[in-house]
Amino acid sequence: MPAAIRLYVRYVDRFNRRVGRIVMYLIFIMIGVLLYSSVSRTVLDQPLLWSVEVSQFLMVAYFLLGGAYSMQLGDHVRMDLFYTRWSVRTRAWVDVFTILLLIFFLVVLMAGGISSTSYAIKYGETNYSSWAPPLAPIKAIMTFGVLLMLLQSISTLFKDIARLRGERLDGDDLDEEQPS
């Protein structure tokens, strides 16, 4: 594979791995917010208007920003009924076909995300709740998460094509621990 593709795979994989490892801690922040809300409601008898929405926003960020990392690790859902019985080459062909469909879907999703985010920024869109937080930040995070998944899908496509050619294309070698 050309050096530019190897570089692309290496840096996209590295970036998504770092983002994913950072974002995985959002779950603890979400748990903290929900725990605080629960204590505030039951012990202090003061329900919080913002806690459920903040938790939802954190979960969206956790899910979408971590999606590319999950894709990189191969931890996404796959129908294994036939897949595990196929040869490496057949799997690679099927993966190329399905990743092309995924890339098409993510491009459409990205276009919608950009449109929705720009609308939220232009018109100051807020959520329909008593707290009414602005929606532009979470929409921007969602669009960025889709972008990361799109970049990772392209990286995965390159890896699958390399497998079809009998090559190994791996972006994981830069982050491995080096002995000191």
C-alpha cells in the first residue's frame, strides 16, 4: 500500500484510540450526575431540572465519540452465523462491501449533522424543556463523532483492501509501549 495510506491509517487509528480512551471516562461523570440528582431528589427534596438532560448529553457524547474506537477494536455487533466459517479472503470481500455501505451511510449522516449543527448555531436552538439548554454544543459533538467514525471506516476499508492483497496494514505500532 502507498505510504500516504499507511500514514492515514496510522494517524487516524492513533487519534481515535486516544479519543476513545479519554471518552470512556464520561460514563463515570454521567454516573456522578445521576447519583447527585438522586441524592438531591430523595435526601434534600430538591429535584434538579438539568440532571437528566446532562446525563443524556453525556451518553450521546460517550456513544458517538467512542464509536470509532469501538470500530477500531472490532467490538461492534456482527452477525457471526456464517462470518466465522468463511476464509480470510471471503471475510475481507464481505467487509469491503459492508464498509462501503457504512461509509455511504456516514456521509449522509455527516451532511445531516452539519446542517443540523449550523441551524442550531444560526437560530440559537434550545431543547424543549424547562431547563432549555442550547443544542449547538451537543450537535457539534455528535457531528464530530460521526466524522471520527467516517475516518475510521475509511481506515478500516484500507485495511480490508490490504488484506485482500495479502498485506498487513496496521496503524497500531506507534502507540505500543516501548521498553525504557
